[in-house]
Amino acid sequence: MAWGRGRAEPLLFVVCAACLYLWKLAFKLLPMERLTGVSLYATAWSWSTLKSLLALALFVIVAGAVLRGEGERRFFGPDFPRRFLRALPYGLCFYFTFSHAWMTLAGAMSVLGESLLGRESDLLWTISYLVGVMPLLYLLGRFGFTLVGAAVGDRVSFRRSWELTRSAAGTLFLTALLWWAAKGLPSDILLHAFPMSPFNIFYFKWLALPVQCVVAMSGWAVAAAWYRTLRGRAWESAHAG
């Protein structure tokens, strides 16, 4: 379904991916090495906040495109400001969960392991980092439809999202895991498995950002397609009953 909408409305997805790419590229041009203290933290947090708001706006656009009927061609879609504001608190909730709670959970697991083993270990931190993301990805799959629903103008409570995803919880978890792996594994494999490869310079200079943008667009479209499918199943079950 996501691929079909991309083929039916390619310009919208290309423009969204280009906006995300240009924003990430602009960050590299900031003179961060010249900043110190309060200026550095203020600039970093301001840029991160603006990037999150842009990503949320693009997510609302992509989700609306996937949920729209066939033949419709609107970039922002109906009621874009209302849908964006409705999705904002859920977007912030998931953002802080993955940017802060995840690292806190992984750090706590690593400290606990170090206290038991009596020494620091890079391998232990890596394992904690990977294990820590698993419950968060599962919860993202079960509660993420609150954000997707808000992005398309629906009111979906956390309880309703949990009910909608009950029949596909395992597949949604695997989908979220695949999306998360696609975001980070290419770079991690090149850095750790092939650290001396001449391809690394080319990849990180020219390909890393486009790959991240394509993965982001694909993940957003797939999330909206899942919501459309499960919402349709729930509607059919309710009317059949």
C-alpha cells in the first residue's frame, strides 16, 4: 500500500525527502566547533527542536497522502494545521522516549552489568544499547497509532491504539525493528566491519543522508498504511458484529 501511494504520488514523497535532506545538510554547515558553553547548547537544542517540528510536519503530510483516497492530489491535504497541532503532543512524547528514555534505559543496564562484572566493557554497552531498544520498539508498534491517527485527523487514545494493534502486535514489532535497523545498520556495519574501506568516505559524504531520508519516508508511509489497514479491519468487524 505504501509503495503504491509512492508510485501514484511520487512528487510529494520526493519533495518531503528533499526537505528533510536539505535540513540535515544545513546542520553540517553550522559552525558548531566555534561555539562553546551556553551558545553551543542553545544552538544544538534549538536546531534539534526545529528539526523535530519539521520531521513531524513532513510525517503529517506523508500520512495524509497515504490515507487519502485514490486520485486526490494535495500536498498539505485538508486541515493541515489542525492535524499538525493534534499530532504535536504525541510526537513530542515519542521523541523524548526514544532520544532520552532509551539512552537512560541502556545506560542503567550497562551500569548494572558493570557493577556485577566489576569492569567497564564496550561490548556490554553495545548489548545494553541493543536490548534497551527492544521494549521501546514494541511499545512504539502498540501505541504509535495515537500519532498516526492524529496526523490524519482521527482521535486515537492509547487504549484504542493498543486494541487496534492486538492482532498484529508481533508483525508490527518486526516492522519497527526493521525500520530501526535500516536507519543505523548500514553506517554501523561500514564503521565497524570495514573501517579501512575506501567506500566509507564516499558513503558518508554522499549517500548516508539520502539513505536516512529514504528510510524515514518509507517508515512513515508504512506506518500510515498499517493504520489504514487495521482501522479498516476494525470497522469491518464492528459492522459485521
